[in-house]
Amino acid sequence: MIKEIFFQQMTPSKILAIETSCDDTAAAVLLGKKVLSSIVSSQTIHSAYGGVVPELASRDHMKNIVPIVNEALVQAGVDLADISAIAYTQGPGLLGSLMVGCCFAKAKAMALGKPLISVNHMQAHVLSNFLDTERSPELPALCLTVSGGHTQLVYVKDFLEMEVIGETLDDAMGEAFDKIGKMMGLPYPAGVAIDEQAQRGDENAFQFPDTHVPGLDFSFSGIKTGFLNFLNKETARDAFFLEKNKSDICASIQKKLIDMAMQKLDAAVRHTSVKTIALAGGVAANSGLRARVALYAQANDLNFFSPHKKYCTDNAAMIGIVGHYKFLAKQFQSVEEAVPIPQMKF
Ligand code: KG4
Ligand code: ZN
């Protein structure tokens, strides 16, 4: 098992990290585990379509990648020549988007004669818990990763050794937030807007049907249909139902989604007997979810960790922290072998 103490004795690496898996073009520079810069350019073009349009995403990455990487280097005050290695997201993600980051990283590594490090985006979400913090999770730990594309329960044995022990069979939790928000006319991605409205609402105002999935897997597609039926029924009775009750609806549906996640998290804690739990991914920024998991941890005598909110949604600093650990473990990739893997697993 790789020990943190061993890492601390080594000279800190300077990693240039690149993330282009979906609709955010991001670059970061890390000195060891310290984030010197983290630049994220979120593409706004997709909100008009209510979801990410892959073709437009890759075109935007092509435009953004050079200025974003340059900005990350300038803000960090680091010269390219002083970089130890270049880390990039190999997958999972959209093929065209991944291709931009992969080609860029390969070209930079070849031109500079520096090592190339491939990073799994989901592993990076988990390790975002180790960014810019004095108090980081003891391992082994259990991480609930909830994003727009994934919902996973990850058993984290070591920094680079993880196993998915449960995942969604259909929609991701963030996808459920976004699709339900779209039904309410909220802009994409709707998670933040639902979170904000929910803080002003009564979470017990409305009830939604339960869905049952065996084991540690999740399913969020049924709740989406349940919500649509609820909205149609209530709006047929009162055309202004949504406008009159928006905060209560947001609070109630958010509570339902959190209940669904908590049920599986609890089952996974019992299954693994871990003493440490963590959150990761865009939905980990949700204030309701953070509060519920914190309460759960307290009630069950568990240690609880969550990344800074800025490191929950997609960013390159989390790619950099995996780069840091892989650099120390000398896990490099040859530029010839570097190709995007849209369905990449751990
Ligand atoms: O991790 P992320 O940036 O991208 C993926 O890897 O998918 O996650 C984006 C997701 C979106 O579905 C967005 O609605 C959700 O995270 N999200 C939130 C919040 N902030 C972002 N969901 C609920 N509450 C939030 N505060
Ligand atoms: Zn992500």
C-alpha cells in the first residue's frame, strides 16, 4: 500500500493538468498537492439546448484550450520548462471533447520531452477530497461520487486503487436534477438553481413515489417520470401551481433525491464497515446533500469529508492531484499509446 508519509519525503512535483471530458475546458498547475492555479471555462452555449451538444463542446474546447492553459501557467507563476509532467483526462467522457485535451497534452509532452500521465476523470473526482486541505480522508474510505454523468459508490483502498461497488443503472443523480429542473423551466444545468430555491422551501410539502433497486446500485429514471406525472396532475388543477409553489417543490424533490442517495450510502457503509466517508462530483456541491451526509456521519460515528465546492464540479486541479500521485508512483503513459477512452473504467 502506498503511504502518504513516503510521498511527503519526496520533492514536490509540478503538474500541468488538463481537463476536457465534457463541457468545461480546464487547466491547473499543482505543486505537490497544493493548487497554484485552477482555471475553468464553462461553456454557456449548451444552455440554449437544455443539455450538452457534443459537437459544439469539442469546437469550444479547440478555441479555449490554448488561452486557458496559458492563463493557468501565468497565474501559477510557473514556466512550462519547469513542469515535471503533463496530466490529462483520458476518460470517461465525450469522444470529441476528450480528443482535444489528449492531443494537446501529447503535443506538449512531446515538444517539452516531459512525461505524460493519463487520468481517469472519476478517480480524479474522488481525489478532489485531497486538494488544498490539511485534513484529508484516512484510507480506506467510501466515496459517493455524484455528478452529471455518473453516480458511483467507490471503495477507496488507496490513492490509485479504487473499486466501484455500486452505480446507477440509468440516469445519474445530477442528470435527475437537470431533467427535473428543465421540467420546471430552470436553465441547464439546473442543480444549483434547485439547491438555491430549496433553501427557501418546505422539504415535506410534497411526497414522491419510491423506487426500489436491489443491492448498492441506484436508479434515478423512475423519479423523473414520477415528477413529470405529479407536475402534470397539479398543473391541470391549477395552471399557476408551479409559480406558487416553486421553492416547496424544489425542496421536496431535492429531499427525495437525497433520500435515495442516503439509502444506498448507508447500505454501502454497512457492507464495507468503513470509518470514513466522502462526497465528490458536481452534486456534492449541493448544500442539502452535504448537510445530510454530515449529520449521518455524526450519528454513525464516521469521519466525513467533502471537497471545496469549487473542486466538486469539473475542474483540472482534481486531474492534477491524480497526476501528483501517479508521478510519484512513476505511472507514465507513452505518447504513442495515448488515446481517449470514452467509456473508461477504473
Ligand atoms: O461533476 P460535474 O461538474 O460534471 C460531470 O462530471 O458530470 O457535475 C455536473 C452536475 C450537473 O448535473 C449539475 O446540475 C450538478 O452537477 N450540480 C448540482 C449543484 N451544483 C452542480 N446539483 C445539485 N446541487 C448543486 N449545488
Ligand atoms: Zn465530472
